[in-house]
Amino acid sequence: MQEENWQRKYADRIGKAADAMRLRAFCLHRAEKYAESTQQCDGFIQRFSDDPNVGDVLFLKSENLFLTDRLDDAIQAYRSFIASHGDHPRVPTSRLRTGQVLFRQKKWSDAMQALAPLVALSFS
């Protein structure tokens, strides 16, 4: 009971903290401080995993990893994002990035397979 009262009392502050942390991650990304943005994303994901904006932050983390050439980590992050947020508007971009990573790694067959859903969209 005491825990619930505390959560109700400070819910507004916690929400503001989540928003501030998320926006800071985006600011760092825009400033091309990708490693720092990734750290901010990790903190947000750890503290606010139930936040409705967590999908945006997971995608941002994936982008940061891609832009710092941490390709193995990026592909894992994109795949995790797609699996957990399949209806997010950034899923097509994540599929494209997955294909780009595999292409850069010269994994031609895997790249074609990753890109196939996007190619199919262009014919529907």
C-alpha cells in the first residue's frame, strides 16, 4: 500500500524524468554524439521499460549503433526492436537497416532475405 501511494504521489515527476531522459537521448543523437546517446538510451530502457515511448528509444539505440559501425550490435538491436514492436512505424526502416548491415558484411543471401519484405511492399 505504501509503495502504491508513493507511485501515485510522484507519478508526474517520474513521467517528466522519462521524457527528459528520452529527449536528451534524441538531442545527443542530433548532435552526432552517438555513443553518449546510446548510453542515455540504455538508461531509459532500463528505468522506463514500460513507457509508451520505449519503442522510439529502442529504434534510436539501433540507429546509434549503426552509425558508430557497431554492426553486430546494431543488427541485434534492430531485430529485437522489430520482434518487440512489430507495429511501430519505424519497423520498415529497421528492416532496411538490417539489410544494409548484412550487405556491408557481405552476407548477400541474408541481406536479400532481410530486404525481401520491403521489396514485396513495392509490388503490392
